[in-house]
Amino acid sequence: MPSPRLAALELRRFGRGRLPRAALAALLLLPLLYGALYLWSFWDPYGRLDRIPVALVNDDKGASADGRRIAAGDEIADRLLKSKVFAWHEVSAEEADRGVEDGTYYLSLRMPADFSARIASSAGDSPETGALQVRTNDANNYIVGQISRTVFSEVRTAASADASRGFLDRIFIGFSDLHDRTAEAAKGAGDLRDGAGRAKKGSKDLADGLKDAKAGSGRLAGGIVKLDKGAGDLETGSRQVADGTQLLADKVNGVAADVRPFLKDNGKAIGDTARLVADASKTVRDNLDLLVRAAPTAATAAHTAADELTDVHRTRCEEQPAPDPAVCAPLKRAVTAAADVAAVADDVNALATNQNGDLGKLRTRLATLEKQAKALAARSPHLDEELEAAVKKINALNTGAHEVATGAGRLHTGLGTAKTGSADLDTGVGKLRKGATSLDEGLVRLKDGSATLAQGLGDGVDKIPDYGKKDRDARTEVMADPVRLASRSLHSAPNYGTGFAPYFIPLSLWVGAMVAYMLIRPLGGRALAAGAPSWRIALAGWLPVAGVGLLQTAALMSVLHWGPGLDMAHPAGTLGFLALVTCCFAAIVQWLNACFGAAGRILVLALLMLQLTSAGGTYPVQTSPGFFNAIHPYLPMSYVVEGLRRLITGGGLGPVWQGCAVLAAFTAGALALTALSARRKQMWTLERLHPELSL
């Protein structure tokens, strides 16, 4: 009898009553319990996180920084309430702790009282980090704790980025201020350099001028020394004149009563004496006038001669390529002597000019003396008549002579003071010259240093960034969050259920095959008794379960597609691949049951557990212990899970074709082993008649 007819005979048993038909119907719907029901229960848990009660505690009191109010806790709380990530409940810290403990809330998020103050501290001297306090309780639910860590990590990152933006914005503003201040400093250094240059020129002119002044002050001191000596001589002579007039006055006054007869007898002698005094006064006065008139001319002539000698020396000795030493040395001494003569002439001229007031008074008194002496000489024949008037005039002459002597004394004293002052002046000018030289050297260093400073500050301005508001905002945004995750999924699963479907679908089909062989015999008893070929017996036992498996697959995928909404990148390929999976699983389960009997059912369950733990359906198999990594390549469900992922979510179909080859090999191998078991079971033994274990 052909294998399909044998398979039909096996299925016909389920049409003899209600219970068998109900069992067959239940068998068709069994994969829905494992596949559709499981996937539906957590089809999109992340889309329903807003139903999870979570406590939100905002104890933040806010803070102030740079004149603005910071309320980081309120900002985060508002953002979380609007995000609807969880079902937030704003409560006190005590209520949150109590709720997390007793399960009212799955977890709590708390912003402490100093949260904003710690964030604002980044602008102060002691910066601190703000802490978001999360409290979970894995006794309530472990997965929620894991989800919260991911969510709150994003919250912390966003809060840190906001705090960093404010801090970095202040830094960039500081850069701009530093740029502007450095530019101002560079301009100031440039002004300092220019001013130092001008001051350097002025100090050089001052030093040169003080050098000339030092030479002039030396000559002035020497000239005043000579004038002081001449003034001493003048004081001595005028004092002698005053003594003579005093003697005359004393004698005249002493003998006035007795002199009239004498004057009458000696009138001529008196007249001669008076004329002598008049001539002497005129001579002294003429010499003073000559000194005043001749001093400027002499000074000019002396300078002219000195300049001419200097020109001759320059022409003969400095500009000649081979000057004559025999001529140049004396000529040089002549130039020096001429310069000294010019200096003395200047000193005499200065004395005559500066002391002109006292010389004028002396000149006036000498003129008066001359006039009086002439008058006396003219009147000498009549002195007896004018004796009394003459005595008065002699007394006046004596007074004038004493005044001349006093003026000459004051002139000598003044020149002595001038001599001391000129010496002090010469010493002071020397010190000024030395100070001016030091000033000039210091200004050279100041000019060089200010130039270096201006250059350095100018270079620094170019290196210090100056950010505008737009540029500052862009840079702050980048530096506050310098690395962003540019995540792109090549073939993303739209929800949690779609991602886990490749794992639960083969699980349900395996369970379907396992339960099917609890109702359908892996090897037909009639075929075994009739001595049919073993391969026909194997196919006859496999075809009914494979057919039921195909119906199970159709029912499962229909419910998943039109129920939760499973969308497949390759619908036809998925159904074809699952048909091969069903046939493979049916062949493997048939062989285990046919070969091992009742113990085979336990082996089917054990093999299911090994496949579930090593297929990598939840976490990558590389995260599992080494044992599961070792058996992973040798179990069919590993290839089924990988192939279904590509067929449902998309991607290259290489793993699908590989899976098809592996499943075909497993199917053929299992059917061959089942045929071998059928041949053995055609021989009855005591063990088959009385099995050790029966299920």
C-alpha cells in the first residue's frame, strides 16, 4: 500500500468520534498558545511604558549664577512629565521610598535640594557635579530596572549637556572678552612704543644739550673767577679813594675856621689839586665806559677768531688725507686757546652786562665827583668866599667816595656768590648730564621692550578666538554634546514582538510536532504487521504530522499577521521556509519517538530545551556559556531562528538558503533513521511486548 494511503488511514482514526476530532482541532491550534499568545503578551512593551507607575521627587530649591535664575530640577521634571516615558507621580521623598518598597511604584527619580546649586557651581571656585538619584527594586520587576537605567542615562546625558552649554557659553564669552582686552593692550603697547621712541629722541637731545651746557658752565665758572679777582681789585682801589676823601674832609672840617686866609694865599694850589681829582675821576669813568663798550665786541671777535682757527684746523688737519703733525699739533693748541679766550670774553661780557646796574651807579658818582672837582678848581680863587660852601661840597664828595667804595664791596661780594653758584651749577649740570645719559639708555630698553610687547600682544590677538553669538552657540552645542550616536538600523524590527517572532514561531512548531506524535503513532502498526517496506512505513508515519504541521503553520501565521500585526519582508519565503521547518521538526520528533519509544518523548523535550538555550533567540549566543556555543552549530533551530530573522525583518538571504540546506539534511537524515527503526520494529521481541517504560 502506498505511503499516502497509509497516512490517510492513520488520520481517519480521528473521524470516528467527537473527542478524536476535538483532539485534532486542539492539535491544530496548539502552536497558537506558544506562538501567538506569547508574542501577543509582550508584542510592544516599550510602547506601553507610560502605564508603569514611577515616583518623581523634585526637592530642588534652584540657584542663581551670573545674575540669572537656574531651576534645573523644574526643567527636568517638566520635560519628563511631557515625555510620558513612564506614568510619573510627583510625590514626596518619603512617599516615594515607601512606594518603591511596597511595589506601588516600580522605581523613583529624585532631584536633591542642591541639584541646581551644584550645576551652577561650575561658574564658581569650587565646581561640583549634580546627582540624579534613582532608586529601583528588582523585587518588583527586574526588567523595569534595566529599562529605567537606559531611560535615565539619556535624562542624565541631556541634563549634563544643558549644564555644559551654559558653562561653555561663559567660556566662549570669556574668550571674546580676552580677545578685546588683548587688542586694547596691544594698542596701548603700540602707543607706549611710539611714546618711548619720541621720549628716546627727546632724551638724546637733552643729553646732547646738557653736554654743551656742561662745557658752557665750566667756562662760566672760570670767567666768574677772573671777574671776582678784578672786582676785588676794584674794591681795594675805591676804598683807597674813599679813605683819601675822608682824610680831605677831616682836614677841611678841622681847619675850616683857619683855612680862609690860607685859601686866599694858596688858591692856586687848591685849584690844581681839585683839577687833579677831576681828571682822575674822568679817567676812571672813561675806563668803565670802555669796558662796557668793548666787552661785546671783544667777545664777538674772540668767537670769530676761534671759529676761523677751527675751520683752518679742520681744513688742514681733519679733511686732508695726510695732515702735517708739525702744523696740526700747534694749530690744535691754538684752537683750544682761542676757545678759552672766547669763553673769557663771554664771561667779561656777561659780567659787564649783568653788573651794569652797579657800574652805572659808580659811573654816575665819578661824573659827579669830576664835576664837583672842576667846580672847586674854578672857584679856588674865591675859596675864601665860598669856603663854607666848599666844605659842604667836600663833605658831599667824601660821602660819594664812600658810597662808591661800598658799591664796589657789594660788587665783589656778589661776584664771590656768583663764583660759588657757578661752581654748583657746573657740578649740577654734570649730574644732569649723567642722569640724562642713563635716561637715554633706559628709554632705549623701554622702546625695545615695548616693541616686543606690542608685537607679542598683536600676535596673541590673532591667536585668541573672537566668537560671535551665532558661532558661540554652534560651538557650545558641539562641545556640550561632542559625540552623538548616529544610529541607523539596516533592517529594524518595528516592535518587541516582531524581534522575538523568529524565536517563538519555531518553538511553537516544535511543540506542535511533539504533541502531534502524542496523538499520532510515529510508525503505523498495520503497516508494520503487514511487512510493508520500512521507508514506506517511515513516510506513512511522517506525512500526517507534516500535514498537520502545515495547517498549524498557516493558522499561526494568519493569526500573527492579522492579529498583533506581524509584517514580513518576504511573506511567501517565510511561509515556504516554515513549511520546511515543520517537515524537519516532524521528521526529528518522529525518529526520536520511533527509535526510543516512551523515552523518546523525554528526549524530544530535552532536545527542545537545548535548542532554546543555544539558538540565540533572545541574547546573542556569544553571551552564553561555552557549552551552548559548542552545540549551537549542530542544532536545527539555530538555523531556523537566523533564517526567519532575514525573512521577517529583511537582509541578505544567505542564512535562509543555508538553513534550507541544513533543514533538508536533517529531514532526510531523520527519515532515514526512522526507516531503520521501522525495519527493526518489524521483528517482535520480548522487550517490545513488555516495555520497561510506557507513557
